Amino acid sequence: MRRGMLLLLCGMLLVQGSVADDLTSLRKEPASEYGIELDRCYPGIQVLEALQAVEEEAAAAVQEAFTEGYKAGRVDAAELWKPVLRVEQERAERAEQALERTERKVLYGVLVGFLTGLSSAWVAIQLTGR
């Protein structure tokens, strides 16, 4: 248990150090790579256009990531629920069969009741002699 916690802490320190190194290397990149002159003043419209372009690209990237994640989630959920779906389909089939048997019993009951009433009426007519 202690060894696992120690390994986890060491791993976290390594990751934290590498992330910090990546961030400092990003800050040290020359502005000329992006075509920015640090000592120049840029017009507001140019800055606004650049920010809007970045915002549009970010929104498109977020939407694409959401769509891909949604698709992956649907596939995972479908795999996860397959056994439950199979069980529920079997239950539905059994319920449908039971309903058909019940409908047949009701039909037989109505038929037997009608024939019983008809035969009772026939017997009553025969007994009364009409």
C-alpha cells in the first residue's frame, strides 16, 4: 500500500515537472514565429480579427471533439447495454406469447358462453313445448 502511494507520488512529480518544462519552453518561443513584432502597436481591428479567427477555430475544434466523443460514447453505451437489451427482448417476447394465449382463452370463453346460452335457450324451448 505504501509502495503504491510512493510510486503514485513520484509519478505525479515527474508529470508535473515535464508539464512545467513544456510551459516554459512555450513561453520562450520567439514571437517572430507567429509574425508578431513585440515593439510594434497593432490596430484594434487587426487584433479583433485575429481573436475572432482564433475563437471560431476553437469553437469548431470543440464541436468536432464533442461530436467524436458523443459517437464514441454511443458506441460504448450500445456495447454496454447489449445484454440488457437481449434480456428485455426475451421478456417482451414471452409477454407477447402470454397475451396471445390469454386472447385465445377469452375467445374460447366467449364461444363456450354463447354456445351454453344458446343450448340453454334450446332446452328451455323444448321443455316449455313452444
